[in-house]
Amino acid sequence: MDAACSTQLIDGDGVFNVSGVDHFIKEVKLEECGLSYAVVSIMGPQSSGKSTLLNHLFGTNFREMDAFRGRSQTTKGIWIARCAGIEPCTVVMDLEGTDGRERGEDDTAFEKQSALFALAVSDIVLINMWCHDIGREQAANKPLLKTVFQVMMRLFSPRKTTLMFVIRDKTRTPLENLEPVLREDIQKIWDSVPKPQAHKETPLSDFFNVEVVALSSYEEKEEQFKEQVYNLRQRFFQSVAPGGLAGDRRGVVPANAFAFSAKQMWQVIKDNKDLDLPAHKVMVATVRCEEIANEKFSSFIANENWRELEEAVQSGPVSGFGRKLSSILQSSLSEYDTEATYFEESVRSSKRQQLQEKLLQLVQPTFQDVLGHLRSGALENFKNAFEKALNAGEGFSSSAKSCAQSCISKFDKGCEEAVIEQANWDTSKTREKLERDIEAHISSVRTAKLAELTTLYESKLNVALSGPVEALLDGANDETWPAIRKLLRREGELAVYGLSDALSGFEMDEETRSKMLGDLENYARGIVETKAKEEAGRALMRMKDRFATIFSHDSDSMPRVWTGKEDIRAITKMARSASLKLLSVMAIIRLDDELDNIEKTLTLSLFNSTGNNATSKSISTIDSLASSTWEQVAPEKTLITPVQCKSLWRQFKNETEYTVTQAISAQEANRRNNNWLPPPWAILALVVLGFNEFMTLLRNPLWLLVLFVGYLISKALWVQLNISGEFRNGALPGLLSLSTKFIPTVMNLLKKLAEEGQAPPTNSNQSMNSTAQSEVTTNGESSSSSSSSGSPPAKNVPIDTSA
């Protein structure tokens, strides 16, 4: 015997095959499994592919129907086999199909008994049903399940069985749409079943776990069918584990008692005579009408007109879609009415309604595609029309309203042409979605336009405020902040007026409008505050620049030459006062025109307290700078705290002290260079002590001539060597420079005298011009020599203002 060991458990007459079951248990070694085994059974209409499903799902070898011989009964009674390759050991039972013509109209007891037996014995019951049977009373085994539920509760103790509804030949309708309908039908059956007192409130979940799976058509989509069956097969591995398909093991008998237990259950079921099923006539009408409906459904799917219409919809909207599709649907329904005329009216009407619902379910996705095309087309048309209206200069709100109304009107007209006569489908949801999409686009464009306007006016404010504010703060004085306030007020009002005028076409609520204008005003104020903070960060540099400008230049902005007549102390005080003024201006933000005493505090603390006499008087004032906030000034308006002002002033004085010292040194050097006469007492001593020598010169004129010649030579050397210029930088540098220039200068002077003596005589003017030119040349050479030796100019001493 093969591994599956297919054996007939109960024959077609209801006789339990004891010997065959015993032989089966020995062959598959079921007795060795203990409690680790599961029983799976399948029931459903005759010729619905139950055996085919089991053979593919579990690797069994149940006999299958030969389709070429026509539909007939294949499985008689109940057959049992072991699943191949599934652990733990799984036994599967193949039940005889229901609604078989071989048993006739009245002999339906075996069908009820076998179904009840399957539910009683099995852990998992597969209910094979066609996809188009969902919603049917008979084909979906509803009456049979109702009877089984009632009798099972009366005959056996509660045991949780898994009911797996296998939907065959699944259509395009998604499983998530079919499953709720099927579950609702099962729940209704359970609620309608009369229950014993002990189970009045027992929910369905205490007896059954309901599972729903769907499989494609084996004949039309064999590969897909096999793939889905393979995936379903994986769920039966370890099915007895907690959470598995057969996880509820309450009341499970040991494997060695399976045959005895099954025999006793079958005997109890067979002895019960109260079971009954609907009349066979109704069942035949149900089956036949269902077959006709399925044929018309298949014919509709293959209809060339429908397929062309469906393909056309994929590429875009189709004119007259509703009229064309309504005609095709009506043709299929009319053919059904003709063929099902002689069957029971209630069944015929029910199946017609089901056929119409299936057809509408089939075409509804295409109808939704048409609506989608209409919606997307209307939305695109709105976007284009709206953009053109805005570019033409029309108002935003008026353009949006007119374009939206026009596009929605066209959409409504398109929906009227797409409506199907047989369906009462509502297009309002698609219309609402179109309205939401249009509103979302309007909102996005409004946001973008408002952002552009805001950015535009913010850019204008940046240009209008940044440069002027920086220039005003650079020349800080008493009028700086009033000028900044005036500038801010003027430019802010211009920007707010411009934005307000631009917003008039948006029909905004007053609150939003006011908020945008207020934000723009705050932005303008923020520009000034930011620029003030930047300039405050450069306060020390600005103070030094101002000090250097005032200290090193006179009132005519000409560079100062320290000749010795200037009052350096007064100039220094004036320059520091101007720098302190700049520091007080930059200390806080003064956009609210509030009075403060910062300049007075800084003057008393830093400027007037520098003298020795003022030290004791300003102790209390100096202490006022030992704080991180200014009195009566909000912290957010503070740019430079009192402590920082004190530190900046100390650093400022240290870095400008060298400039003052340089000026003083230059002034003293200039005084020394301009004072060559000896003191009066020295002149008096020379007159008294040199009287005899003077008289000697008067008595001998030759000495006067010698002295005169000596004077000329000395004067020439004085001019040539530029002795006064050389000694301006000190005695030692002057001596070193003269020592290097003395001999070349003497030689050059003698050479010129020799050339003058050898030259022919000329008129007096030429002689004077030659002498003047010689002196100029000599002075130039002397100056060049002085520059090459590193000596500075005689008049102006450079002052380092950068500290």
C-alpha cells in the first residue's frame, strides 16, 4: 500500500469499515502518535473539486472526477488517508459530495450524517465552496451547517473545531470583501440555532475557529492554484501546537482509541432520525439557477464589447460609458431570465439578484476608473485655468472660485454620462474628493503666493534698513536712534501698505491679515535689532576708529602735525568723550523712544572718574556698572551690559594709550629740534670771556677773513650733511649717519669747487642759477641719503592709531 494509504472509512450505505480502519491505523502507525495527531476533513457540493484539492494539498491519492465523462459522483461514503510529508501525523477524510443526483431527492440523511460526523471527529473541517456561492443559502451549505451546529451541541461536549472555508475559483473581488460577508452568514446561522440551556450564552468562538481562504481556478490558472495550495499547506505543519489550526486539544482521544471513538460517534449520529434538509426540489432549482447565472457571468466576462470597453477605460475616459455598459448588462440579465423561466420564482429571483450583484461588482472597478479619469481631468483643467487666470492679473479668490465652479460643473456632466442604469451608485464621494483636491491645490497656491509676497517685502526691508542702520550706528551720536526710529517707521509703513494692498485679492479673514502685517512689522524691527547687535559686537573697533579719527585729524579733517603748540590732553579728552558717546549709543536698543541715563552713568563711571580727585566721589557710580542689566531697561533690549561696558572701556584705554604717548613724544622731539640757541647765561659768558679774542680779531683783519672762509665751509657742510635733520632722531643715530656721510660729502664739495674754478666766466645770472641748481641738487642728495639711512621726515612724526 502507498504512503497515503487511502481507505474507505464508511461506505455509501453507511456501514463503518472496522477492518479497513484497523488496517489503516497499523499501516500509518497511528497508534504510536499518542495525542500528537490531527484529523482534517472536507465537505462540499458534489464535483466541486474536493478530492482534487486534497490530493494537491496533502499529497493523497483520492479518486478524482474525469471531466471528459461529465459530472457524476466520484467519492462514495467517507474515505480516509494520511497526509504525506506533514508533521505531526495528519489524517484527512474525503466526504461524499452533497446535492448528488445519484442519491435522489428524498435520501439525504447520509449527507447530514456524514457532515455531522466530520464536525464531530475532525480538528479541522474544510468547507469547499465556489466563490459565486457566497451569499447562497444552499450552495454554501448554510442549512446543513445550521442543522449540524444544533445537533452537535446536543450530542457532544463542546470542542473547538476549526472551520476553514475554501473559496474556489476566486474572482477579481478581493478576499477582504468576501470574508466579512461569509463570516456574517456563519454568525447569523449560529445565532439562529436553538441552543440548550447550558449553551444559551455560549459564543461561536467557544466551538469554532472560522478561517477563510481563497484559491484560483484549477482549470484556468493551474500554476497560480498550485502556488496558493502550497502556501496553504504550510499552515498545516505543527497544527497541534498552541496557536495552530488544531491548537485546541480538549477532549482529544489517544491515537490508539481513534477507531473505537470514530465508530461510536458514527453509530450515535446514524441512530438520530431528527435531522432534515430542505426539499430536493428547492435544492435543484438553486443549483440549476446558479449554473445558469454562472454561465451568463462567464459569457459577460468573455463579451467582446465589454472587454473593448474595459480596455478603453484603462487609457482614459470613454464617451457614453454608462449607456454602453448598461446595454451589455441588460443583455446578460435578459438571457438569464429566458433560460430560468420554469424554475421556482423565489430561487430564480434570488439568483438573478445575485447575478446582477456579481456583474456590478465586476464592472464597479471600471466604473471607478472612469470616475477617476473624470476627477483627474477636471483637477488638471482647474490647475491650468487657475494658473492662466492668475497670470492674467485676476484676483486670487475670484479666480479660484470661478475656475472651481466651472471644473466641478464639467465633472458632474461627465458623471451623468457614466452612470449605469442597473446600479444606484453614488458619485458624491468622488465629487467630494475632487472638491478636496481643488481646495488643497488652492491652499497650496495661496500659501506659495503669500510666501512669495512676504519674501518680497522682507527683501525690500532688508535693503532699505540694513545699510542705513549700519551707517547711522557707525556715526553714533544723540540723533542716531531718533533717526533709526524715523527710518524704521517710514520703511515699515511703506512695506505694510504694499503688502496690505497685495493681500486685498486673497479675501483673507481679518485675523490672518492682521497677523501677516504684524509679522512684517516685527520682521522690520528684527532687522534693526539684528543689525544693532552686529554693530554692538564691533563696538571696540568702532570706538578706536573714532578716537583715531578725532585724535589724529584737526577740525578740517587734515592730519595733525605735532608742532608743540597742540593741547594733547584736551584733544585726548575730546576723542575719548566721542568714543564714550558711541559706546553709550550702542549699549541698548532704543526703538521705543524711552528715556535712559546710560550716557550719564558711563560718563560718571568711566570718564569723569579717571582723575585722582574724582576717585572717592564716584565709588557709588562705578558700582552701578557691576551689574549685568541696565536700570529701567529690559534685558532683551540690552546690547552691551554694564559689566561689558566697563571691560570695553578698560581695553579701549589700554589700546589707545600708545597713540597718545606717541603724540607726546613727537611733540617733545619737535620742540628740541627747533631750539638751537644756547641759554642766555651761556651767551653772556661767551661775551665776557671772549672779549679779548674779539678785540684781537678787530686789530688783525686777516683773522676775520679766515673766520669768514671757515664759516662758508661750515655752512656748506651743514647744508650738505643736513645736520639738523640727522639729529632729530637722537644724538647717537645722528653721529652714526654723519660719520658715514662726512668724507663723501667733503670730497663732493671740493670737486664742485674745482669744477667752478676751471669753468669759463659767465654773466652773473648764469652763475647764480648754477649755484642755486647746485644747492637744490645737493639738498636732494642729502635728503635721499637721509631717507636711505632710515631717518624720518623733519616735520611730521607718524602716529600709530591702530594700537
